[in-house]
Amino acid sequence: MQRIKEKIDYLKEFVIDDKNALFERLINERTDYVSIVLEDLYQSHNQSAVMRSADCYGIQNIHTIENRNQYDETSTVSEGAREWLSLHRHQELANNTQSTIDELKAAGYRIIATTPHTNDVMVDDLDVEQGKMALFFGTERTGLSDAVISQADGFVKVPMYGFSESLNVSVCAALIMYSVMQRLRKSDVDWHLSESRKNEVLFQWYRNAIKSSDKILERFNQ
């Protein structure tokens, strides 16, 4: 950890003071307590819009499950947000959904499915103090897979009062993230990043903020 801290301090010299101050402020607003998981979203602009919302609310981790549909990294919708997030792409296996669930559960996350269900709760009633949560959002057409539904630890939905049966997935995600993060920030839960994780994220931010960061780090390593 000391080595990465030294690299961060070195990179700070190549960034203006205002940017350094911004990074120091925002790193204290980031969280790993909540993660967002997008399962096979078809529309790349929806994926990107969710990422923008996650960045705005301080949620650091985005997981994309790409069994049939791939995330389009060329999308410009998330251009200002993607480089500040930790993006985990699950696309290597035949069943990326199961491996993602297993990975998140092993890391201590509750699997929360966003779908109408007999045991669901309204978003404002979701218990944010019960433990870390991974919020799963499904495809625009069919929703979450049976694998997610059958292994979920909880279900959440946004209240609806109109004729439309569902919200756009990116709108739904934004509303749920807002409710969860607002209540989490008012709770007694320690939702902040650990010191080691802060350094990992800061190092990522500085590398993305400095165009010639690789060459600069080469000089640092000499």
C-alpha cells in the first residue's frame, strides 16, 4: 500500500491544485457498500446512463454481465463517468450470471433483484443497514434471469401510479440508487472506502486524468 501511495503523491505533481482538491473530496464520498450489476442490457445508452447515475451518487463499482449482449465501450453517454468508475465486465464464461452471483456473495454482498415479486419491498423500505448490497437490473424486455431471481436475497421495486407497467431501466436504477444512497449517508453504517481501496481508486483516477501517466510512472520506477 505504501508503494501505491508514493505513486499517487508523485502523480499529484502533474495535476493542478483544484483537481487534486476535487479528488481528495470525492474519494471520501465513494462507496463499495453498494454495487450495481447490469445483466445483459441490450441498449448501450441505458448501460451508460446507469453508469452516469452511479458516478453521481458515489457508487464506485459497476458489473456488466454479458451473456448475450456486450457493453459498448464507444458509447459517449458515459464518457464523463466511465473513467471514474471501477468497471467489472463478466464475459468470459458460458454462464456469466452464475459466476457473478458467486463472486459477489463470496465478497459478502446481498443479491437484491429489482423486479416485481411477491416478497419485494418498496425502494424506500429496503433495509440499507443489513449489509453490503449488489443491486441487479435486468434486460429492457424480459427483466432479470431466473438464475438471479432464484438466488436473490431480497427484491425491491419503485412504486408506480400510472398506466405504464414499468420504467426505463436507467430511470429505475437512478431512482433506486438515489433512495439507497440518501438513506445510507444518514445511517450509522460505515459505507466509506477503506484506506487501501481509496488508494486503488485514486491511483486509477490519476492515471486516467493524466494523458502521459504511463511515461511519467516509468520515470518514477527508474
